[in-house]
Amino acid sequence: MLRKILNIAYIVFFTQILYANESRILRLSNNDGLSNSSITTIFQDSNRLIWVGTWDGLNVYNGAEFENYRSNRQDSSSITNPVIRQIFEENKNILWITTDYGINRFNIATKKFQPYYLGYKDKETFREHSFLATRNSEGLILAASYKSGIYKFNTKSEDFGPFSIPEIDKNNIIQLFFDSSDNLWIVNDKNEIFRLKIKSDKITEKQKITPPADFLHLCYDKKEKIWFQYENYTLGYYSIQTEKFSDWGSKPYGELNEVLENEGNILFATNTGLIQYNKHTKTESILLSGIPVLSVYSGTQDILWVGTDSQGIYRILPPQNYFNTFTSNNIPELGNYAVRAIYKDAENKLWIGTKGGGVISITYLGATLQQARKFTTDDGLINNSVFSLAQGPNQDFWIGTDNKGLNYYSFQEKKIKSLKSNRIFNIRQICSVYALLQADDSTLWVGTSGNGLFKMTIFRTPKGEYEIKNYKHYKYNSQSNNSINNNVIYSLAIEGDSILWIATRGGGINRMNIKREYFTAYKNDKSDINTISSNDVICLYIDNKKRIWAGTTAGLNLLTEENGKVRIKRYTEKEGLANSNIHGILEDRTHHIWISTNKGISRMNPEQEQFVHYFYNEGLQDNEFSDGAYLSFSEGQELYFGGVNGFSVFHPDQIGMSNYNPPLYLNSFKIDNIDQPLNLKNDHPISYKQNSLSFHFSI
């Protein structure tokens, strides 16, 4: 019986989800598959694969895993030595790797190494950096070995021959490289430096460069400067364009290993860390400290790959300061209390309700805090756990707390006051207020945690205080077919002046026809995917198209009406959410939906159903956010989300999306788990006796 098993394994895959970078710094070490954690050199090839040289072999990283190539003296097609010094590309199929014993031409498709010893065949050499190689933009490849001269690679014969350079001691070369203008630089062990111009494999100009002082190290920054570290550890550089030397100040650096100019920055890799100098602001910052950095490479998407001595690789993504975050570090008044409510008053003063720490008023300009003041029970609050803040009449606002009663802030008197009982209503019926909604100048809706829903008509007395004119209490009634179906209410949203949407914890969503006082419930049915994802509903939002968004502890739900019938669509982690425990929902002015969760914030394009996720390491207060702590200001131009460690504010239109489109690369083809050549140009016959076929891709 013919048996065919197709097993295609994708290391990375394409879905609807577009991820923002979850972390700014990622460390990769021996635990992640590196052959050794001391990194000597890093290179990214045309296929976007990262090649890593170490003290114990060559590695290639495809974004998900490492593949190792080690030296094996019993295998002539393996790499010649475990200590890797240089990696560069001849073309997308061929790499060159220099080691402490031999130069290797590596065929990526066949995974075979062709060794070149430049006069040291069958001879031992124990000197570090004995072999050097370099390539210019025209494809000329030159190589050198210590005390054996300079060689040129012949692409036709695939072998090296001597390359004559008159009047230069070629036997003691310690550095050999082409700069970006195809000048050849030669440094010998006497610290003599030569610059040569080569055209059509011929030397057209030769110049000796004499530094102003004796130097310890020379590094080329891959742009237009040759850097020198002098004996007192200060730096200077030679400009290739101006052909002049300049000092780089008197500040001493650690021992210099490499210099890289990248996107307006100069990076100095030293034995004490990685230093970044910003050419525009003329300021320095320390990217890594206390770690010897041996190599640094700038890859695609401006990602820095940093090789260290014994600590593996650090992948550093460019900073994205999209989020302004406020915690107890910059607002001590916040303390260690979770943020549970956010409101902005008529003076643009921010009010933050906390769980246990009262309410805090904050005046700030941009990211700069101007003033913060805490209000607690000593200042008139009924309770220090503040769960809701909402606009009231006359520029005042309402404050719901975890106790019996209701507070409001008098804008005129600048103080917190309490709504009082009268002969019509005992205010102590209101307790644990989680939802507040001022429908018009006189109508206030109050949702409680345990005592249902209140509709109150409020008026202001001549003394400026608020009183209750009349009220209605809506509570679950098991004997009635027309009542709210749960007394724990967490969110309210009003549609026009006739429909009130009510989020309950345990009863799903209630839709109330205000005039008819008629309730319709939308609940979860485990057997019907066209129902809401959970009856535990935390938040509600009505967008610009009058669609209802409901956040639950088990996903996001979209309610739309078609031909008089409500249709429900669920979104969970399966559909692209970072996390299904939803705490808040907002819309920006470009009509993207923003969702705070237990694992960061998600931005959703509702038309394309695409998600982008943002996390703590990108500047958020934490990955965990809080129920009810969200606010949209200036028609969605400024959004606020609060959580367990403070709150974050951002402008959605300032958050850019990367246009980088990574190529899909086939890095492994196996039959019965045995690697096959990747340079297949024709059909590859597969026997019926072979059980499995697998392809591994990376981007």
C-alpha cells in the first residue's frame, strides 16, 4: 500500500496578526542553541540570516533557532578551526569565514566548507588572527596569513595566488580591509598603516598614513572613519574624506574592540560595555554596561546585534518612545495602588482613581509633571477605593467608591462632596459604584456591584449642592421576565437617548429600552459560537458606526444589527488578541480599536481584523491593566489606560507601523529527517518507501 506522509513544519508563519516588538532587548546564549557564548563576529547575509562566529564554531540564526557548524578534523568538508574571526559574503550562496587556522569558502546550499591555508597547509600556527580576508564592491577578494604575504582569489580556478604590492612589508600583516570607497588598508605589526587604491586588480595609488601618536587599537567604523585608541585609552580618528586626523576628546574608554557608525550614532564596543554617541544631540549613553563587548553589527530594521565575551548575543531594537507612563516613580502620590478610573476635567487636569489610595489630581505638561495632590477620606471621600469617575453637570464630576453613597467634585468649590439622602431616597442604597453615566443635565445612571442599576433625576440647590428629585431602581427579579438579569454592573454605554447597554458580571450584556423599560439579554451559549464569548462582561464601547464592543474575561465581542437582528462576532487569542481578558476599549480618530488586556494593549483594525500588540518593555506601565481604567480625550487623539503599576498615555497617530516585508527563506529540506541539498533545480524523486517530507522556513 502506497503511503505518503507530508509533514511541513514552518518555523515562522503568516497569519492576520502583526506583532509589534515585544521586547527592546533579547539575550541569546548557549541555552538558546549557540555553540559558545563568547561571540567574536556577527554578519547578516542577503537571505537575512544572522551568522555568528564564536570561540567554538560557526552558528546561523533564522529568527527561531540556531544551527551549529563545528570543526571536525576527520571531516575535510567541515570548518578548519573552531575560533571564528571574520564572516563576509561573496554572493547569496557563498560565505567566507576566517579562523585562527585557515580561511573557509562556505557553500550555503550544500553546507560544505572549502579550506584555504595560504602557505600553512599541514603546518601549525598558534597565533590569534593569523588569517585575514576582505572583499571590495567589485568582487575582488584578498587574503593574508601571518608571515606568508597577500593573496588574491581567482573565481575561475577557485584558488588563491600571490598578490604583489611593492615596497610594503607583507609578511607581518595584522589587519587587512577595504573601506566603503574600495580603498585597501594594510596594517602590520610595526603599526605601519598603508592605504592603497586598486582598480581592475591593479594598484593605482599608495599612501602611508602616520597617526599623531602610538596606538593600541585601530578600528574601521564601516563608514568613513578609521578610529585609533591611543596608549592612554583616549580616542582619535582619521577621516577618509578629508584625509585628516582629529581627537575625540580626552575621556578615556575601556579597551576598544570595534566601532560602528549607524543611523546617526557611533557605537563603541569595549571591554567594559557598549557606548552609543548620538551625533545629533552630541550625547553619550550606555547601552550595555559591565559586559565585555567584542562585536556589534547593524542588521535589517535597525536591529543591533551585539556579541559579548561569555554572555552571548544581545539583540537591541531601536527605541520607540510612543508611551508616556506614570508610576509611583514619577508620581509618588500613586503609591503601590492599582489605577481603577481615569477622568479629565474642564481645566485639563487629570484625575486618577486608585484601589485603596484615594483619588489623585494631576497637572502636567507633556511628560513633565507639574503638580499632584491626593484626596482621601480625610478630604471627603466615602472610601479610598475609587472605581469610577464620570462627567457631571456644571463642570463637576461624579466619584464612585467601594462603599455606600456617592461623591462628586465641586468645580466651583474645589472640594469633594457627598450626595445626601433626602425624604425621597436613602443614598445608602447605592454601594460599590463601578459604573457612572450622566445621560443629560439631570439624568444620572449608577451601576453598582451587587445592588443593580439606579436611574436618578438630579437637581442643584441654590446652595450649589446636588439632590435627588426622583429615582428608579432596576434589580434582578427571578419572578419576572423583564428585569436586569444580574446585579453586578461594571460598565454602561448609551445609544442615543433611547437605548442603554449594561455590562454585568455573570449575566452577560443587557440592552435596555429606556422608554419602554424593556430588557433584552445577550448571554453565552457554549453550543453557539454566535453568542458572546462569556457572561462575565467587564466593559462596553460604542464606536463611530454605532457598533457595540463588549470586553469580557474570555474575549472581545462585536455586536452589530442587521435587518433588526443582532449579530455577534467573537475575537480571542485565536483570532489575534494578545490576551482574552479585556479591561478597557477605546477608539482613536482613525477608527482603530484599542483594547487593554492582561497582556499589554492591542490595536485592532476592525475592517481588516488585524491586531498589533504593545507590551511593558515598549513603555507601558505593566502588561496587566485594570477594569474601568481607560479614557479617550480630544476625539481619540489622546488615549489613557491604567493598570496595576500606574497609567500610560499616548497619541495613536504618532505610533508608526513598520513597512518592512521580510523575505521567506527555505533553510532546511529533509526526507525522513535527513537533510537534503537546498540547490534543487529539478524535480526530486521521492520513493514510496520514504515516509516523511519536511520543509523549514524562516523570515
